[in-house]
Amino acid sequence: MVAKYRINGEKLCLLRAEQGLSQKQLAKESGVSERLIRDIETGKNDSAMPNKVVRLARALNTDIYDLRIRPVEPHTHA
């Protein structure tokens, strides 16, 4: 199982705005769906697969750590 990473939606929105990109433009540049970007920015979803986090960071000309990510702990069944 691949761990997902949590993304700070407010930070993603700020970085996107600083680059002058719309959600649609960021989706096109990163290859990440516009819906996922919108859901992260609005707090509806706060996690993504590592490859998507890397794509977002590259499209925003930043490091993945600027998105303030941390691994999502996998659920364990007791």
C-alpha cells in the first residue's frame, strides 16, 4: 500500500495564486485533475498520492515541502 500525503489547501491556493494560475491552468500544467485541486483547496480532500504531489510542486516551481505535506498514517485493523 502506497502512503498518501496531506497537502495544506490554503498553501496550495496561495502558491497557485502567486504563480498567476487558475485551478484549470494548474491542472493542465501538472496533469492533476482540476477537481482534486479544487477539493484540496476547499478542504474537501486533503490528501493525494505522492506522484500527484510531485507534479503539483513541479508545476508551481516549488519543493514538495512547501506544500506542507506529511504522510497519512495507514489505518490498521485491530
